[in-house]
Amino acid sequence: MKIVIMGCGRTGAALATLLDKDSHEVTIIDLSAYSFRRLPSNFRGVTFVGNGIDQDVLIRAGIEEADGFVAITQGDNRNIMAAQIAKNIFGVQRVVCRLYDPLRAELYTELGLTIFNPTTLGAGILKDALEKVEV
């Protein structure tokens, strides 16, 4: 698959690395070239400096041929915008958007976006760990 990732923070870089190891074509976009230092030296994907909510940047990054798009920056607003652009303007079939705000996550799920909400997932994992019965 050809995957475009917006955001090369810790999670974005880890995802890009995993996909690259599985022989997917990966392009990762970030506002800062410095962020690409998180990628391993043997990363075979493409790095692209730019703003992932800019349609021209997305086109140059290959969004028109992408099978999947992941918006995983620190900003919920940028992630929502980029995910909607990828899905509704470029017709990318697999779009995943990270949102930290659980209320927004619920709303945008209802609007048809696939949301990854680390806040809710993390709270559930912590709750499970606290309630785990030791034998």
C-alpha cells in the first residue's frame, strides 16, 4: 500500500517505520525537517517538509495515489482538516485521524472519520491495570 502520514513525532515516526519494514510505500510529511531525525537511518520512505492541510503539499506528497492517510500531529484541528481533505477531496479510502479530545472524537466518528483517540484508550488501559486482580 501507498501511505501518506502527516506528522513525524514519536508516534508518526514509529508508524512510518513499522509500515516501511512491512514494505509499504511511505511518505511522511512534517512542518520541520528536524522531525525526520526520529526515523531510522535505513528508512526507505520519502520525507516531505510541508503543511499537510495544504492541498498542493498533499499532491506533491502523492495523496492522489495513496491507499491510506494518517493525520497524527499534536493538533486536533490540523488532523481533522487534513483527514477531511484526504477523504473528501482526494477520495483516499483509508483515513485515520488522531484526536486527543474525546468529545471531538465522538462527533467526527459520527461524521464518518476513523478516529484514534489515545485519551480514551489510555484511560481504559489504566482503569484495567488498576482493577486487575492479582492472584
